[in-house]
Amino acid sequence: MISSNLYFLNAPLNYKLTGIEHASLRRFFLFKKSGLSPTIVTLNFSSDLSRIIMFHKITEEHFLNFYRYYQNFNEDHKYDLDDLKCKLINAVFSHVEGVPYDYRVSCSAQYTMYVRCFEKTARISYINYFDQNRRKIRREIYDFTGYKSKEIILFNGKTIQENYFNHKGEIYLTVNSDNDLKHYCLKDRDSIYFFNSELELYRYWLKSIINGPTVFFIDKNRIYNPIVGPIKHRNLKKVSIVHSTHTSNPNEINNNRINYNYKYLLENTEQFDACVVSSSVQHEELLSRFDVSFSTHVIPPSYINNYRVNLDDTINDHFRILSIGRISVEKRHIDMILAMKIVRAFIPQAQLEFFGMGNVDLKKQLEEKIKQEGLEDCIFFKNYSYDIQSELFNSDLTLVTSTVESFCISILDSLEQGTPVIAYDIKYGPSSIIEDGVNGTLVENGNIDKLAQAIIDFYFKHKLNYTKNTKYVMKNYSFNHVSNLWINFLNKLNSEIL
């Protein structure tokens, strides 16, 4: 019987998710489906959290944010442009050309305010106030529910104070800025607390939410490890989820340079109770290279939720290849571009689509390379997709050419949709998921010619068999299998707390 409070310590949630957030949410829904009651925890200030968590189908009782905890905005208190106009009877509101939700406000012919509304609504997002010299002196920020949530006071263009408001309009947090130093004053349960750093502030709050047996699952290690590491509490277990490689390049055998995201963890192992990695290979190398005092466990960061396969060649006859992941150097998009140059000589219809956000300058460089190679008609950059499963289902093949991957959830997502994967054989992820020659191909790391040949062979030799064989991924990544791994792990933790 698992009776612990289960908190997932996360980075800021937005409408678009990073790989870590995607993995954390998949685990969140796995826990819920397994009869557990996890809670997503974030520390960022946002005026749009109510809509964001609703968008991701997270209910209020399963979400905890530092600022919302004190705000207590528990009803819709709508505050829109008409409400502001009623307060400023003689003011003139001028729409800002080219910016659909922004307005300049003049009172007695003097420019005094700049108003922004939430996208596609008339609800006020923030108001900037200006003095007679048109210098910004204050910003009021409003929550989407209509409450005033934050005030920023400026002097000579610099922020000198921030005030945060609750549902009663009372200040619960003040942040004073003195050059590069910040001082925090928090009102909590009729007591006043002072902190000299954001780290101390958040540590106080995270410690205060421990109520009975509690497990902190640390998804964003770089942010949370220095905060929660020093916390000592008899009811608390701290579990680091290692989403990436723990060294800077695990493909280099003697490389012990720690990935900066896990530097605090591996230099302060005595402060943590357990660590979860994605593959047995990473597990073995972590233990062989580092002297860790916490227990280590292998549990994949995702699972097969709804396996489906499309074997209808009349639908998938367009030779559509996808790459899923952020635009960054380590993803080696350039390798895929050069491979497609070779592939097109054998398969003129072949098309490659890149899905993902990332480095704008790198994207421009890649677009220029595509143009130089004369591939504008077959390689395309697509916007972030909120339904990547449908994109994968309606494609033939996925490519992964990263320099390093701890697990690479996009491989599992692809196989879940019956779409085989061709990937460089790097540590640690691809070989943990792909069965070489069965449901995909593992290619020698960095060999562009072999990458291109694997794509060609897929279409001429392997497409039907590889597609049928994507079902074998269920063996190690089914919901039941991954759920049981977590339940066993949690039972062990729970017994240690109790």
C-alpha cells in the first residue's frame, strides 16, 4: 500500500513541452492510471497557469506551484479592456498597429499606459505605466483569471522591487533588488520570513509542503538538486530522475566529465536516496565510473499507451520520413540532410520533415545548406506539433542522429505508432529500444553513407517487416510492465519511510 505524497519537481510548464516535461507528464498519467495520486510541482511565476494545466489535462488537485500556493485565485475574477475603459473615462485607447492585442493609452493628451491583452481575448495581461518623460516606472501583471498578481517597480529602467499579490489584493511576497543582490520577504501564515536568495526561499516552501511520507521525484535536476539536497526530513525521500547522459559524452570510454545537469547530484550523493536511469547500460556505467551512496534503478521514462500500426501502402505511399527533436547541434540535422542527398538519387519521392523548436541561427544555417544541396523540395521544417502521434502514424520512418541520447522518447513514440526507426548506434537510448534488423536499423555512429544506405534498404527491403515488428517493443515498454516497475520501486521507498 503506497501512502506517500508523490511530487514531480518540474521545470516551468508551457503549452509546448520539452523532452523532460513530456517524460514527466507521461509518468504522471501512468501513476494516475496505476491508482496513485501524483502532483506536478513548478516554481515559475506565470499569469497563464490555469489555462496551461487545463490544456495538459492536469487537474488543480494534482498541480502545485509556488506562487499559486499563496495566490489562492480560486474563481474567475475577469478583468478586461472594457473594465479598464470604465475606470479611465476620458482616456484615449489606440490600437498598436501590427500587434493585435496591444493598446496605447493617453490621458489629457499625455501617453501614460501600454496595455497588453492575453492572446485572442480582451482580458488584460499587463499594464505598463509611464511618467511625464515617457519612462516606464511600473508594470502591473494580471492573472488570466483577472486578479492582479504581480507589480514591478522600476527606477532609471531597472527593477528595484517586485510585489506579489494574493486573492485579497494583499502582498505575500516582496523582492527588493540592490544591484545584483535580491532580498526576499515572504508572509506565510501570519509570520514574516526573510531570505537572501531564491534558492533559500524555494527550499523553505518545498520543506513546508512535506506532510507525512513524501517522495520528491526530481525531474529538473539542475534547478532542484541544490534546493532540495540539503533538506533533512525523516518523512522525505529524494529521487533523482536522470533524463540525460550523466557524463558529457558517454561515447568516449574514458570520459568522466559530468554533465552539468547532474553535477550537484554526483558530487553530493549522500544527500539523495535513489536515482532512476533509463537503461541498464547507463546504470552499469554510472556505478562503474562514480562512487554513489544512493540506490540506483532502471525504469524507462515512457511506455506504450496505445500501440497501433498502419500497413496500408495506399496511405503511406509518399515516402515520408520524420525527425522529432529540438533544433540543436547535438541532434546532427546536417547528417540527415546529407544522407537525403544520397537517398534522393535512388528514391526521388522521399521527403524529410523536421519537427521541433530550438536554435534559430542554426535553423537558418540548415535552411541554407538545404538550399545549397538543392533539396528545398524534399526537406521541410515544421512547427511544433501538439499531436505528434498522428504525424508519426502517418509517416513511414523516423531518423535519430544525435551525438548522445539517454533514452530518446521519440523512438518509443514512433514505434508505438507502428513507425520503424533508423538511428545512430550511440549511448544509451537507441540500442535499448530498437531491435536491429527487426523493427529498425542501428547505424555506425556518424557514418552518413551507411545512414543513407539504411534508408534506401528500408524502402527496398525492410519496410513491411519492420513495420509489422514494431509490436515487439511492447515486451519491455507496455503499460503493465513499466507500471509494475514503478509500483515495486515505490513500495520499497514507502517501507523505508514508514
